[in-house]
Amino acid sequence: MMVRLLERLARAAASRPAVTLGVVLALALGGGALALRLEPNTNSDTFVSRSSPTFQASLDDNEHFGSDPVVILIREPLTDLVETKDLATVSQLEACLAGQVLVANQQLEAFTPVPAGSATPYGGWNSPCGKLMKARPAQVVYGPGTFLNRAVAAVNTEIEQITSAAQQTVQTARTSAYKLALARHLSRKEATALENAAGAIAQQQETTNLLQMYLNSGISGQPKIDDPQFIPEIVFDQTRGVNQPKARFAYLFPTADSALIQVRLKASLTPAQQAQAIKWIQQAVQMPMFRSAYHGTYTVSGVPVVTDDLASTITGSIAGLLAAALIVMGVVLLLVFRNRPRLLPLGIALAAAGITFGVVSLLGGSLTMASIAVLPILIGLAVDYAVQFQARAQEMSGDVAQAAAVAAPTIATAALATAAGFLALLLSPVPMVRGFGELLIVGIAIALACALTAGSAAMVLSRRRAVRRAGASERPAPRLPELGVVGASVRGAGEILGEARDRVAVSSRVGSLARSAVAAAARRPGRVIVVGLVLAAPGWVADTQMPVQSDVTKLVPSNMPALQNLRTLERVTGVSGEIDVLVHSSNVATPQTISWMVRYENTLLAHFGYVEAKGCAKATLCPALSLPDLFCSGSQATTGSCTGSLTTGLISSLLKAVPPYFSQAVITPDHREATLAFGIRLMPLSRQERVIDYMRSHMHPPPGVNAELTGLPVLAAQADASLSSSGRRMLMLLAGLVAVGLVLLAVLRTVERALVPLVPIALATGWSSLILFATRIPLNPMSATLGALVIAISTEFSVLLSERFRQERRAGRSPAEALARTYRFTGSAVLASGITAIAGFGVLTLSSITMLRDFGLVTLVDLTVSLGGVLLVLPSVLALSERRDALGSVRERSGRVAGALPRRRRARVA
């Protein structure tokens, strides 16, 4: 049914060629315009399934506490930053990033934000601050300015409340004394005297209490944001060294010469909105009004910045490389493809790609690293379909209708089997790999339709134009000489590599070697297959030993600005990312839960080398802002001594005393969820996975409490484990082979016809792995699943050649003649499309991005192996198949003859 539909489609296109080309061109241009709207997507749901418990926990964490932070590293001595006017500058910068404006609050002696919309943003509404105020992409912003201003305001508010309470106590004492005197029937004068005396006593007691509180806290007088004594008292711990920041504030002041601003963006932002917010943040720190008076510098970094820059870099690089690849493929087609118009296959491929990615845009899709890799593969497949159909039409003297009737079933079968090979990718747990497979399957269908419609229409118009120019009717195609012996058929199969009219520029020596190789394959098919199996077996074993390179520093250019900034951040602070432990309970603010969090934190920090005196310089994990930090500090947290005195009432009062702006970073208002955060260094994902496994193995929360690891490092490690699993890669290869076999069996309806194309396909998977292993070409997240490409391309070539051979045999030609014609016509088209695709992918190897360069190298190996396998091994398989059929026929005839003989003669014959 599908084949008939394709035939009708091709015939209809040929009957109205101008209309068909107009429709395809309009769809291609419209699809291309829509595709330009696609945005790169590096969200976590592209590499971890949304149904995954880890993803759901991370989503919950992001919704309550914000996504992974954009970090602004301030490099400036803390004494200059917090004890001078630079503190006001940084406070205003943080307000800008939060979409706010600060004003001086005389009552609280600090800067506080004004209500939204009641003030003009810094720099005006068209400035980065204005855009951030309009869009409000930040869920929360933490930094030195916000912290110290909120601290001063909180202390003054607390002092005000204590003073008010003291005054209320004095007033209560005065009132009680007065009433008591009147109750004892004293005069009003005597009652007033007792009232004043009681008030004086109460006032003295409250004053003593206040003085003791000041002495205990070290506060002298009313704290102010520019107080040269109060601010250093909060920030510095002189016991750690001169002007060394307190360890408990490492998330704000990691060293004596640096500070951090963290901008946690809203989890609801789209990739485009997140990228725009990062751009505004980068522009805001460059505004003149935020320049440091003491030559401090700002560096914008963090995981969201790196992923955004990585996506932009890869997208921009591959766009330029693909443009160069298209030029190279066009040149190669002009050289190796003899059928006119020679560039038609490339035009059809571009149309198919435009329509495919236009559909993605219409459906609300986005560009992941995997979907970007679809483009060159889809172009290669589309070129092959177009080349095959065009070659068959030219072979039939330009009769497009006849070519559609003959070629459409074979091409459609090859396309269907190729799509089945890509179906195995749907078994991957990684969403972008599944999307890679789905997009290729859709693209194959569109490419096939474009090849049959636009190809038919273009060839009809081209032939009409040629006829008009010649002023004569169509001329019959020249008849090719028939070869009647096996040796001649083998030479005919080799001629596709050596004949000048095929326009493949190879020397006579190379052509001679090629003919000799094909001749040997046809003469000794058993030996060829055994040798192929011997080479494939170690390749299958080697595939299980091939690691996947996951160190981002080795996959992208070392001069990428975001990566350089991330390294700077890690060099200064000791960390570059964050892992959160999301804690759930009916009430996490209990002594039992907080004590467990402190013990768990201490266990991990001790194991991974964190020492408070040395900081994060050498540690794998470091402490970050967490719920226990509100109750424990420094050595208290390390020894756990703070948890022994905690009670439910004390915890509740402490949480009430902490400004909500800070507490919301570590605990939800209903006290049902809290976070325990750790900073982590930049490292290969395989090592990161081991760290995470250790953290999980030592996570034993108390009864009634659930704890889960969350954060982008956890999700990335999970995706890497799935991509790097050799067992899963082998499973997908086997599933791909089985899927191809079942489709071929369903379409071709005989086991033998289904198995013949599968032999070179299966062998090619092993050869590819062996070559990659021997040449030490590493796999990476873009190329780890390209084993499916070997199956797909091999299927494409193998089915086309084997089915052409069957067609020639059904036409009554001998095996020798059928093999010769197969390789002379379909084989030359396969070689032309294969060389074109190889040349196009070869451009990727020139990329400065290691990930793209290795992807190109792996694809080159896969294409070359697929092409070589079907051109050299398939003749041996076909020869063995013919021998088996011949042997079966002989036995069948012998049986019939023996049955016709008399019994005695049969016995003698036996």
C-alpha cells in the first residue's frame, strides 16, 4: 500500500512538475524560515527523563529554591569591598540583578528595596537593569551587599523590638505598682511615688539586660551599614588570620580577596528566556555606575552560563561547518555523479532538511546537541535517495513513471529498514537520544517523499528543456554491453571504482586494486565472510571497552570565554557547581532532622578532604549555604556540638529571627522541605558519578524523613552513565539489527532475502568499533549513539544493492549478468552518494571544537565501513546465496529424476 502510494505520488509529480516543484520549494522555504526560530536547548530534561525520580526531585528543588545559580565572582580585597563605598556599589548591583532599586532607610540604618514599580531602575528602563526589572527572571539574589544590609536591618529591627519590649516591661511594672498601691488604700500621691520607683527599678533591670546583650554580641551602639566596627565583626574571623572571612560565610566570602553574588533564576524560564537573562546580567556588571572604586573586577560564571555558551558555540560552529560541507558535497557530486542535473540530489536534501526542522519548530521543539547532529545525517540519506532515483530514471531513458514503478519499492524498502534501525534509539533512557531517533525517522519519510516528488518533477522539466534545446525528440539511452561470464560480472562490479565515465578520479592502479579485491570477494565468498567475521568479533568485544569522554574541558575549545571564567571561579573559590540534598518531612525543623543533616555533612566533608582552616582549595566537596548554617557555625558544625543544645522551641525562634530573604534559600515557609548544599569542583562526569554514588550510599535519614540528591551535576552524571554504558550500546545495536531484520522479513517475505542484506550490516558494526578502538578516536555525548548510524547506512546501501540484484535475476539474467548490472548502475550510484556524504562529514573534522571534530571522525569511519562492507562483502553473500539456490535446484532435480527411475535403477544410482 505504501509503495503504491509512493508510485502514485511520483507519477502525479511528473504530470505536474512545475506545480510540484513550487509546492516543495514553498514548503522548504517556509520550513527553513520556521527552523530559524529554533533555539538551542540545554535544559536538564533533554538528557534526563522528566519521569526520573532524580529529575522530579531537582524540579521540586528548583521550584522552591531556584535553579542552579549564575555566579558573579568579585575579585577585590574584602577590606576594600565591605569597609568602603564599594559596599554601596555592590548593593546597588545586586538590587539591579534582582530587578529592584535601593533607598537609604534612616530608621534601619541600611539600604532597603523600594516597592516594585515605584522607582526608575538604575540606568533607565532601556538599560540592563530596566530589562531585568521588567522581566524579573531572578527568583532570589544573594551577595555581600544584600547579606550585610539585611543583617544590619535585622539587627536593628531586633534591637527595636527588644527596646520596645523593655519599655513595655517598664510600663507594665509602673502600672502594676500603681494599681497595687491603690488596692492597699494608699493615696494617689503615694501610689504615684511607688509607680515611679517600680519603673526606675524595671528600667535599671532592662538596661542591664540590654548592656549584657551588647557585650555578648560585641555590638556597640546602633549598627549601621557603614559602621567600620560592626561590619568587620560580621564578616571577619581574626582567629583564622588577619582579615580572613568567617568559614560559615564561604558561600559569600570564599577568600580574603573575593566575594560571590549568586543569582538563582526562576525554574519556569524557557531556554531562550534564561539565555536572555544571562546576557542582561553580563551587560549589567559592565555598567559604569557599578565600577569598583578600588579596581575590583566582576566575572560572570556558573553552570547555566557554561551550558548556554556551549550550546551557542556548538550551534554557531556547526552552522558554519555545514555550509562548508554543502559546498564540498556539491563539488563532489559534480565530480562523481554523471547524471544530470548533478546538483539535484543536494537541492532535494536541503529541501528535506528545511521541511523537517520546520516541522520541529511548528511542534514547539528546540535544538539539542543530538538534534543538531541529525542535520548532516539526514542530508546524507536524502542525497542517497535522490541519487538512486535519479540514476534509475536516467537508466530508463528519462522515463520517470517507469523509474518510479521499478525504483520506488526498493528505495522505500531501504528507507523503511533504515528507519527501523533508528528505532533502537528509542530504547535509550536519554530524552535527547530518543529525540534524535524520532527526528531521523520523520526526516527519512520527508526525504523519501521529496526525492520522489521533487526529483520526478525536476527530471521531467530538465528533460523537456533538453528536448527543446536539441529540437528533437528524446533519444534512447545507449545500450550497455552485456557480460555473460562470472569473471566479466566481477570486473563489472569493480568498474564502478575505475571507469572514467563514472567520473571517480582514481588512478588506474587504485582501480586495478579495487577490481582485484571485488574479484577475490566473488571467487572466494566463504573466505571473505570468515575474514569479515574474524575482524568483526574483536570489534564487538572492543566496543564494550570504549569509554565516553565526558570531561567538558576536553570537549570544547579551551579559549571558550565561559569555560575560562568557570576555571577562574574554581581557581579562586575551589568550586564551580553545586549538589543539593533535598530533605522532605512533615517538619524538617526538628532537632533530630537537623542533627542528622550536620552529621551527614561532616561525614562527606571529612571523606572528600575539606578542612576549615584550608578552605576548598584541595577538597572535592565544600560546604555551601544550608539549613544547619542557621544554627551552627565554623567548628560547631564540624564537631556537631551545636545540635546538642537545639530544641524545637529554640529552632522555631531562631528561624523567626532570620530574615525571610535568607531563610527561603534553605527552608520552605511551611518547614516541609529544606536543602543541604555542597560545592563541587569541575571534573569528568565519570568521576562525578563516583562522588554521587558515595553520597547516596551514606545517606541514611531518620525515620519519617526522605532525602534525595538534586542539581545539574547529579542529572549530568546520570545521563553520562546511560550514554557510557557499553551494555546498553550493545543492546541498542542488537535491537537495531533485529528491527531491520523484522522489517525486511515483513516486506520481502522470505527469510533468505531478509538475511542477505543483514550479513554486511552486522559485520560493519564490528569493523567500525574495531577501527575506532585501534585509532583511539574517543566517543563523546554526540557520537556515543552513532552505532545506529552504521546499521542505518549499511542497511540503506545493502538493501538497494541486494534488491537490484534480485530484480535483475527476476528479469531472466544470469547471476553473472545480474551482478554486473547491479554494480554497474546501482553500485555506481551508491558509491557516488557515499563519497559525497563522506566528503561532507570530512569537513567536521576541521572543527576547533573537539566534540564536533571527534563526531566527524566517528561518522567518517562509520560511513566508510558501511560503504566498503556492502561493496565488498555483499557480492560474497550474494554469491553464496546463489550457490545455495543452485545446489537446492540440483538436489530437487535429482530427486525428481530419481523418483522417475525404476526401483532397481534407483538403488544402483543410490
